[in-house]
Amino acid sequence: MGTIRETATKTFGILTSGGDCPGLNAAIRGVCRAGYDKYNMTILGIVNGYRGLIDGDIRLLTPQDFSGILTSGGTILGASREKPFKSQGSVYDDHFSRDKVEAIKEHYHKFNMDCLVVLGGNGTNTTGYLLSQEGLNVIGLPKTIDNDIVGTDLTFGFHSALAIGTEAIDRLHPTAHSHNRVMIIELMGHKAGWLALYAGLAGGGDVILLPEIPYDIKAIGRHLVRRAQNGKHFSIVVVAEGALSIEEAEMEKKERKRYREQTAVPSIGYRVAHEIEGETGMVAKATVLGYVQRGGIPCASDRVLATSLGAAAADLLAQGEYGRMLGLVHNEIQSVDLSVPAGKVKAVPLDHYMLNTAEAVGTCLGR
């Protein structure tokens, strides 16, 4: 251990919330190693996200706890989807139960935390912002395979999931070619299509469907038929889980939900396969990659990003710069106010160069 520097934060709690993704342990390690080695901070691990903070499931972390975890997937702290500021509805509102929030505040002070470090996606950082408005010191780190957090150009977990998605598309190509089929692969991305767009382009997808661009099944059908007429009797269709048709885009959320329940198919990938068969007469088969995208070891770039963000978080802790989220902005580690990502989603801009690139190489975006 080198020379210990003076620090505004003596003790901090750390939690991981929401879905797991590659790079979480690397980020935990980055914060804890820098916080302990550089600043001699006391570190409290909060088990299972905000649920652990509500229940007081908190333990002291030692170097043995955050050693050797750089390459491991998942999170050593566990996670949950507990959102203390949410009521039974689907949005953050003024009707949440104060009991959970008061329990969080009680345990924050009981364990003498100077700051709470939260690792997670949109919901996690939104909750962090709301807790900061309740008087707690909070620092956020952006994790999600969807890459949809406002305030950072890149989230850790994205590149690992991108590699998995691209490999899956590569593996579908031989079957599609051998059997002259249309193969649909459904990737994650409920509100933003970054993962489907990047993996689709990297894997040579012939059609890429994103939440940002409602699709026209007739345009897709024309594209696939034209490929067949040109001697390409197979196609790969990459679909983000949040993709929707132009008809669905005009519906209210509840109406769209009822409409989808009537189709009796498990997800968008199967629905698109059914629609393509009806439109073209071609055989279409769907594959849903699911949680495989979030599993396994983080790729090298995610390890580097997560570690860098974690180490930078320790510096903010030392300086007492609270109410911030770390991010990668213009290839530099920077921080933004926690209000920046709160309640927002970073969608793919309709003028993004990747969309232009996809169409330039002959990819159909469903329009």
C-alpha cells in the first residue's frame, strides 16, 4: 500500500442493482481497490441491491472479497430489481411507500456511511438521484448491456453482450444458408436498439429492427423477396426485443399490450417470424438469445472501462464530489450530475451514422 491520502469519505457503501451484466465485478474491484489502497476507506458491501439497503443486509468488505474478481461474470454482491421510489404502478411517482425510503436512510446513517456507490442502469441511477434528493450522498456508475444511459457514450457490459450477439448471428448463418431459411434472432434492448444495431451490422444482418424505427412488414417482405430473386435464398433478421410495427406505434401502451396478448406468440422474434411467413411464404425460424447475452466473463474493453470508472469513482469519493455519475464522454472519464441520467433513456438518434452505414450496405431497417 502506498502513501494514504486525505479523503472526504471515510466509509462508503456499494451495491449493484437491476440485471447483472459483464463488468460489474470489475467495477466493484476498481472502486474498492482504489478506495482501500489509495485512500484507506472502509467499504461496506450491500447485498442484493436496494433490497439489502432496506433490510440492512450489509457487511464489511476486505481486500480478500474484491481480489480475483476482475474476470468473473455476475456480481459478488448480488442484485435485485427493488425500486424503493416506485409504487405498484410502472413509473416513479409521488405515491411510493415512504417506509422503504426511510429504512434506506436509517441504515445509511446506522452504518455511518459517508456516501453510497450504486452500480446499475437507468432505474438504479434514477433511484440514486432520488436518494440524493433525500439528503444522502450518492455516486453512480453506468452498467447495462443496452448502452442506453444518458450522460455516457458507453456503458460497461455493452461490448461483452455485443460480442455474444455477434457470435450468435455468425452461428445462425450456416443453418440459414444450408436450409434456405429466414432466421430471426431476438436480442435485448427494450427501449433502445444499440445492441441489435451494432450486432446486426457486425454480423451482417440483412434486416435490423429497432424500437426507434417502427417497422413495415411489407417493406421487410419486399426486401427479402428481392434478395431471393437475386439468388440469395436465405436471410438473417436481427430484432431488438422492443421493436414494434408501425401499427403498434400508433397504439396507446395498454391497447398495444392487449393487441399483443391476442397474437399468442411469446415475443417479438416469433411474431416477426410469423409475419414474414405470412407476407412472403418463406420459412422463418426464430431464436431468442435471452439471458445468454448477460452471462459469462467480461471482454477486455469492458474490464478496462469498468475498472477506469471504478477508480474515478474512488477519486470523487475522496474529493467529496457527491451526486454525480461517472461516464465515458468523448473518450475521457468524466462525471455528470445524477439528474442527467435520471428518468431518461438514450435512444439511437435517427440521424446516427450507424443507421446510414447499415442502409448503405443494403440492410433493411424495416422502412
